[in-house]
Amino acid sequence: MSLKAQISEDMKTAMRAKDMPKLGVIRLLQAAIKQREVDERIDLDDAAVVAVIEKMLKQRRDSIAAFEGANRHDLADQEKFEVTVLQGYLPAQLTEQEISAIIAKVVTETGAAGAKDIGKVVAAVKPLVAGQADMGKVSAMIKAALG
């Protein structure tokens, strides 16, 4: 079953269960997917849907930081709930050891030696960990490795 079909089924299940908070998050996700399809006049595949979900997750994480900074824990809790629902649609996340192994492999393949090669390594690692790791964390690990 494709990711879009799974999201549709989950929406129907949430409607039947009258789970309004989850239904709201799923509707936001479907709206974001539909918006991208309309904007680009394409039918999104699973990889593109994962990219939409990652973008939404990044927005939610930024909002959580802003809300907690403004001492609005009620809004931060709502955003955290949305993050948990959205993460359910992502593939299994890589562990730090797996990410480190990928980074080490790419560094040896590209011959990266120092900080000037960080961009080259990030560009090579990104497609390998797409949807399976937070790129902010991956980028920080690359900087530490090439420091």
C-alpha cells in the first residue's frame, strides 16, 4: 500500500473513531500533499510524500522551540502531538552508529579532508539517509567528523 493510500485509510479510521486531534493532523498532511501536487502538477510518489512529511516535521520542531521560548506549553504540547502523528508515516529512523558508519564511508569515498569538504559530504550523505534521519543532526555529525 502506498503512503498516500495509508494516510487516506488512517483518516477514515480516525473519522470512524471520532479521534478529532489525530484527524486534524492527518487532514493537514493531506492538504500539504495535495498542495504540492497541484503546485507542481504531478502525482507524488512515496519519496516525495516523505519529503513533505519531513518539511512539516521541521516546521513543527521550530514551532515547539518558539512556543517553549515564549512559555506557551499548551501550544507546544499540541505541536508535539502533531510530531508524533507525522513521525508514524516516516520509515524507521537510523541509529547514530548507522549514521556514523554512512558518514565514514562517504568521507573515505569522497576523500574529504577538512571543513572545506563538508558541503561535498553532506550532498553525498543526504540521499543515503533521506527520510531516515534528521538532516540537522546528520550535518552536525559531519561537521564533528571533519572538524
